[in-house]
Amino acid sequence: MSVVLSVVGARPNFMKLAPVARALSKRRRVRHVIVHTGQHYDPEMSSTFFRELQIAEPDHNLQVGSGSHARQTAAIMERLERLCTKARPDVVLAYGDVNSTAAAALVAAKLGISVGHIEAGLRSRDRSMPEEINRLITDRLSDILFTPSRDASENLRAEGIPAERIQFVGNVMIDSVVHALPAARELDAPKRHALPLGKYVVVTLHRPSNVDEPRTLAVLLDALAEVATDRPVIFPMHPRTRARIASVKVPACSGLRLLEPIAYTEMLSLVASAGLVITDSGGLQEETSYLGIPCITVRANTERPITCTQGTNRLVAPRRDDLLTAVRGVAMTGVNPRPTIERWDGETAERIAGVLCDRERFE
Ligand code: UD1
């Protein structure tokens, strides 16, 4: 029996874990251990997702909570090192680009445990983003690099990562979308929120570069209020954004609806029938591209360029006029062709499980 230990901690990790957990559960000779670092701890940022995505309760919760980057990363490392020393897994899987990801890679690599990185090779080339630092560290230390797209594999090769470590398996986030889409359609969240199909805008913003500086946040809210004068704008807010918004004046506009974070299926249901998504999230750039929903990403760069070249995404600076011009350029017909992106097909987790089993000779 071989032991695969997955380390997750933040909301976007959970959608990547769910399909991998399902695929590994079919392998008889694998024991899959799930460790939640506790980076995200509010029920609507964490336990709701485990329940909805039908992920087994984590075997361990390190309960690190919030803190500065160093403090949070160090707390994860200290607790995970103790756990891994005891459990001696054959492989540690790290997901995405959050602090829990880099901490897991550092701990496992130093203990001589193989590291698998799911969603390897993405690069924004912007080191002011904490996620970019996490990606660089994690990829450098990983033994198996599971990439979502060919450009990601190319980035790794250009950095001198040996080709035999790179596995182009596709996008595991899309596995979760494929799995949940029927339930999301059934839920019909637009009806529940009284939104006209294909004629409303979904917004999420939580990056430090957009929400930590009050002037930038105020400019963005002002632009969104303007957008909301002629179509409903629904904005489920991350706790970071909710905290920052308290210090700026929210423009009075009945069309702009600020909400608490929304559960996975409900969010997918809203996004799948939206006319437009405005975001700074990585996952939404991918989900909208898969679904064919127009997406405006309020960032100077993206580590997911394939969503711009083959998907529905475009980048816009966090400036009022730029954002409004971009929104006006979107037709919002409610009828969108769905792009086909290579290996974004719902089968990525099976490929990951296959690679792990071949490599470790689990079966
Ligand atoms: C983290 C990831 C980011 C990802 C995002 C998704 C890093 C460096 N960043 O950012 O890449 O897109 O998750 O959500 O890992 N908070 C709560 N409740 C929670 C969690 C956080 O209130 O359950 C608040 C706390 O005030 C905390 C702040 O949000 O200080 C930021 O949380 P943190 O985990 O540090 O980073 P995120 O902004 O969530």
C-alpha cells in the first residue's frame, strides 16, 4: 500500500483536490491522506466546499489560520513536518499557488519525499504577486510537475526542468466544472437571485493589488456602480475584500449587489448563465473560458495566457475608463460558443492518478 498525502489550505485548492481524491479512491493500492492546513477557516471559504464537492473530511487539520506570509508559511511547515515525519508518505501532492502549496513542497523536499505539483508551470512573471513566488519555489522543488497547458510545460523547460519530470495532464479545475455542471444548471441560481439570463454581470475581486489600496478599490467600485446602472451586477465578496471595503465609500446603486462568499455549485450556476464575468481570480479565467462566458480580468498580467489566446478572457488595467470601455465592448448576447482547449476535458485527475500509479508502481 502506498501513501499519497494531499496538502490543501485555501478555497481554490479544494476544487482541484476533489477530482484527484475521486480518481485516487478507485486505486486499490493507494491510501490517500488529506491534510488541511487551515489557511482558510471560515465555513463559507472551506467546510462548505468539502461538503459540496463530496471530499472526505480531512484526515488532519493543522489549524494555522491567518497571519503574515512568513508566519503562515512557517506555521504550516512546522506542523506539516511533524506530521510527515510520522506518516512517511510516498508522495506529497501540492495544489496551485497559495502559501500552503509552497510550504508543503519545502517540507516534503527536505524530508526526501517526492513532491507532485498540480497546476505546475504557470508564470505571470510578476514577482510582486505572492502566488508567483509560491509557484517558483514549488516547481523548483517538485519531482512530478503536472501542467494544465502546453505553455506551462514550455515555461518549465525554459527554466531547465528536465522533460521527464513534466507531465501535461490538462486542467484539473475543469474536472470539477464538468462534474458539477448538471447540478449547477439544475440549481438555477440566476432565477433564485432574480437575474435575467445572459444579461447580468458576476464580479469577484480579492487580489491585494486591487483591494488593499483604498483608492484603487474605490475606483473599481465606482466603475462597477456605473456598469450596474443598466444591468444587474452581483459581487460575492472574499473576506479580504469585505474587510477592505469597510474603509471606502460604496457608491449607492441598487443594481450593484454585494454578497457574502457563495458556495461552489451556486457560483458555477451564476457564472454559467452570466453575460460577463469581471474578476481577478485565476480559476474564473479558466472556468469562463471553458464555458464560453466573456471574462474581463482586472490585472496587468496573467499566468494563464491560454485563456486570452484561446478562451474568452481579456486583461484590463484597474482604471475606471478602461474597465467601462471593455465592458461596453462585450455584446452580452447570452449565446456563446464554447472554445475547445486541449485536455480541458474532465479527465485530468484520471491522468494524474495514472501517472502516479505508473511511477510509484502502486498497481
Ligand atoms: C489566498 C491565496 C490566493 C487565492 C485566495 C483565494 C496566498 C498567498 N494567496 O489569498 O492566491 O486566490 O486565497 O481565496 O496563499 N480570511 C478570513 N477567513 C478565511 C480566510 C481568510 O477572514 O477563512 C481573511 C483574513 O483576514 C486573512 C485574509 O482573509 O488575513 C487573507 O487570507 P489569506 O489566506 O492570507 O490570503 P487570501 O487573500 O485568501
